[in-house]
Amino acid sequence: MRAILFACFVACASPTFAQAHDGNWWNKLDSDERMYVLAGFVEGMELGKSFSIWEGIEDGRLTTWSSRAEQSFQNHWKRFMVGTNTGQLRDGLNALYADFRNRNIALPFAMWLVVNQIAGTPEAEVQKLIEAFRRNPK
């Protein structure tokens, strides 16, 4: 775990991270850098969940809204991330960003598209999402 966190820190400190995190940026990364980014992205999801609920803890218990946020995270995690590995995410991003029309889509939105594809969201629905993100990529 420490090695992954250190690698993510080094990757984040590299000049490449000063750029927008989109397909143009992704395509400049080598294979190892892509895996470090994905490991950090997935690990960061847990911290993001915590940030979303910490202010909703009173007397050691989740309040109603923070409990709903926690449940939403768990539902989405089960649907989109359980059984998904970084190799699938990498391959999905590589395929998505291979299309020049998708390269301006920000990485978090691209990840949303990829996990939907992996989870079996109907292709017509994914295509509508792709079109929407092409029009509003950030």
C-alpha cells in the first residue's frame, strides 16, 4: 500500500499532472503511469466518500443525509466497482481515448463511461452519455 501511495505521489508531482486530466494527457502517459493513476483514482474514491459524510456524523452516528450518502456510495461501488480491476479500467480508457472525439473528456467523466460499459449499461445509453460529455467535457 505504501508503495502505491508513494508512486501516486511521484506521479502527481510529475510535470504531466500540471496539464488537464483528459484523453490528451492520458495518451501521453506510459503503461506504468496509467496504472499508478488508476490505483490512486480508485483509492481516492474511499477518501472522497469519507469527505462526503464526515460532517454528517453526530455523537458517533451518521445523520440521515450522511447515511443516504454512505448508502449511495455503497450501491454505486457494488454496481460499478466490485469485480472490476485496474486492467479493465485501463483498457476501457485506452479504447475511449483512442477516438479523437473523446480526448477532451475529463478523466472522472471518462471513468464514469468506462465503468458503465463494464457494468453492462446498454450501449445506446453509453453512447448518449459520450455525446453529452463531448459537448460538455469538463
